[in-house]
Amino acid sequence: MKNRIMLSNMKQKADTRLGRLIALTGARQTGKTTLVQAGFPEYDFVSLEDPIARPDFIALSAAQWQQRYPRVILDEIQKAPSIVESVKAVYDRYPDNRAILLGSSQILLMEQIRESLAGRVTLLELYPLTLPELLTDSWDDPVMDSRLVRYLETGDLDILTSGIPQQSARYARAVDHLDHYLEFGGMPVVSDVTLSREDRYGWLRDYLRTYLQRDLRDLANLRDLVPYVRMLKALGELAGGLLNVNELARLAGVTHRTIKRFVTYLEISYQVIQLQPWFRNRSKRLSKAAKIHFLDPGIQRALLNRRGQPTGTEFEGAIIAEVYKQVRNARLPVDCYHLRTFDGREVDLLIETEASYVPIEIKSKDRVSHADARHLRRLSEILDKPVLHALVLSNDPHIRNLGDGVTGLPAGWALCG
């Protein structure tokens, strides 16, 4: 069992006056139910998955809810959105009542929650396992913030550059877990050491079928899944590049409007992230197209039937997804972008803090050089705030000074504690 940073975050929040009502969302099988049952054993558990039992819960009055379930976990809340009104009534009438709502898509962030529970609910998201979480062995094994997260919090470059990775036992473990993450992703089930490689590949394929047949069908109210399967595979092939709606529409044989709606479905069900472009400099010709990255590399590789070493584009997407998960888990006040000029200059990941930027280039190679940092130099000509420090993350096991305020770091070193 892997520990989750969200567990401590939820416990801290639940002990406060503003934590009486918490909604936890995330993709199916990211471990929401396991987490809250482990962290809140004193809460009753009610699953709304069963369509036969669901009407009985919907019919309960606020007084009955309070009498039966003064502390309750409501699982699959999106299956019975009308219960949100009951949750609101209980919250308003009984100040001692506490509830945790679980759902497998951001549908919880939509109409019912926004309209009925605004100002009452704390919204949290559970992502697939991060590398620091993969390094834990039990609920009692603390999750350490990664070096990159601590650097973004403090601005202290020594956090990233002090030490020798090859002499660190934790770094050696981190490399092994990074290899696992790149091949199978971070879904909790595939981290089980008792599973064979074929077991993991089989589970990921089954997950995709379940996602298409349940989550996507529910979100889109679909009758025909065939065009959506075509779109998903086309997007898997083009992930990591600029979002080209015309090309996706051509490959999938659907309209532009359908593609845009489909990408929205993938986002709200936690399958992809759209990395938005940075283009605030009006004097420069900058791309205004987003980039699509899968939130979990194992899901993308299963979609494309890929095995073995990841491609450079897959490595880039996996690292960007990992950074995204880590900064969201840490609730850092930062924004993530990509930057691309029309003359070919590109920054894979641009992290904006309140006062500065941290641009990151991502390379899958085993040895980086000064040439790999060429796009990270002279960014002050484009950006509207100073560069704190620029980084090249790669499979190179050495920390390298690449000149001009750029440091090359092993990805496993930067992204683990």
C-alpha cells in the first residue's frame, strides 16, 4: 500500500470548521475510496453505485440523514446528483454533521456543487500516484515533497544541486520507480509488486475499456462509442504536440465541434491535461495553441499498445504530468504553461510563480550538453518577469552546470525527495 499526500491534507482540513464538507474527485481507480476509508474509519460508508439501493438514500430527509449518518462518506455521488440538496440541508441544519463526497469525474465541480454547495464545500482532487508516493511502502511511511516542489516553495537552488545522485540510495530507488512510472504509469493497482508485467498491461487495457463504457458514456450520453475510440487513439498518437483540431477531426472522421467537446470530456474525467500556451508578449509571435498530455503515461501506452522504452515525446509528457500532479498536490500558487515562438524556439514547461519563472526543458537522453539548453537562454527577451533558474530534466545521472543560469538535473533526482 502506498501512502498519499492527500491523506494528510484531508485530515488537516477535516479537523477545521471549514472542513465539515469535503468533495474529493479524481479518475476512476486512483484510490479515492481506499484513501478515505483508511483515513476516516469513524465515518459510515454509503455507496451510491447500486441503482437498487440508490432510491432509498435519495428519499431520506435531512433529519434521517443526521440520525443515521452524522459522519458519512458518500461514494459515487455523481450517480445521484439530487442527494446534493440533502447534503446541503443537513449541513445547514446540523453544525456537527460532517461528510466526504467522492466522485470519479469533475462533474462534482459542475452545476450541483457550484449552485448548491458554494461556500460550504472544500474541493480536492486525487491524481494517480506521484513518484514520492510510489517510494512509500505503507500508510505510515511519510510522503516527502520532491526537490522541485521544495525549490518552488523556497527558491533555494541548493535544494536541487546539493549532493551526488550516484551516491544516494534513495535516488537509486527513485530511478527504479521512475522506470516503472514511465512504462506503467501511476495508477495504484499497477504498483502492486505481486503483479506480473502482463497483469499490469492487461489491467491497463481493461481500465480503458471500463472508462469508455462507463465514465465517457455517462458524461457524453453516448449511444455509439466507435468515433470516440477513434478520437482517443488519434489523440494518443498526437499527444505532446500542439492541439490541432483539424488534424484530429480528419483522423477520427468527426466534426471540429465534436473534437472540442471530446477533449473537454477527457479533461473533466482526468484523462488528459491541456497545457496552455504562454503568449503575453504582444511584440513576439507566439503560439496560442494548447498542448495535450495524458495525465497517466501507462494509460496512454496501453491505448497505443506500446511497450518497452518510451519515445522522447512520451518521456516529455510523462514528466510534465508528474510535475503537474506534484504542484497541484502541494497546492502551490503556480501556473504551468508551454512557450513556442513562430521561429521554432520552444520551452516544454514554463512554471510561473508570483515573482518569476522556472523554464524546464525535458530530454530523454542519457547525457545532456550545453546545446540542450539553447531554448532556455535569453528568455528575458520574451518573458515579463525574471527567470529564477532554468532546468533541463533528463535521464542523465549527473548534475550539470549548462551555463547562463541553466542546470541539468536527473529527472528522478528533481522529482523525488
